[in-house]
Amino acid sequence: MSRYMPQGMRAASCAAIFFVAQFVWVGPSHAQIVALGASVVQGYGVGSEQAFPQQLEAMLHAKGKQYSVSNQGISGDTTAGVLARLDSAVPQGTRIVILLIGGNDVRRGATVAQAKAGTGEIVSRLRARKIRVINAAPYYKAARSKGMMLPDGVHLTAGGQRYMASQLLSLIN
């Protein structure tokens, strides 16, 4: 290649490859976290910038941890929907998934046992890929019990989203 490419072009090519590699390579100081679920994860009612995944990422950065947190919440999603999009929502290189799903299953007529079975299948598939799974349901329930709910009684206020992020923060090494 170098025999057929002018020296300036070679230098530019090497610089471009180096630049791209900086964004593609995930080193040990950088972990990929995916928040996976439905509307609460998405930030319904407060906006994505106030959703707990974005707040968690900001809190991690403030602590000097360069983790990226991908918000893969889709309003109305169910365990079946998450299973269908699991491989695209949770890319290779993901180390942690924060999971909050199942409420829409029950709201749409499934039993609690069916929602738990769907959640269990999601967890099994993620663990088979050696991905750590954090169940966010207890933190969601705690925010609800503290009254951090929007008037619809389902979705969290910005304060509830912040509360969830602060509780999850201690679980990320």
C-alpha cells in the first residue's frame, strides 16, 4: 500500500485510522452499560435528558468513571418485545444491563407469573453472554413508595428518575 500512496496521503490515512480507533476501542477504563426496558427507562413524562440512564451516566462521569450508558427504553414495550430486540439493543461489548420490564405485560393481560417468566428469559440470555444484570425494579418501587410519581401513577418524576440513578450508582464498580 505505501508503495502506491503518496506520503501525505499515508499520514492522513494513519491519522484517520487512529482517530476512529479511539471511538471504537473499549478499554478497561470504559464499560458499556445498557438500560433496558419500557417507558420508565425511556423517561416518559420527563424527557430523555432527565431519565435515569442519562442521569446515571452524568453521575458516573462526575466520579471520574468514563462509562457510557445507553438508554434502550421503548414506551409500551413488553418482555416479548425486549426479547425480540435483545441482540440489537444490547450490543457486543456490553458489560452491564440495568433491566426494568414487565409492567406492560401485566397491564396488557398477562399474569405476573408470565411477566416474571419473560423477565427470567431475558436475564438468562444476557447471563449466557456473560453480561451482569441489575434488576432496577426495587429502585423503581422505592421511588414510587416515596411518592415520586407523575399524576398517571406509573411514571416517575424527574426527582424519581434522579433517585433511581443515585441508587444504581453504588452498584456500578
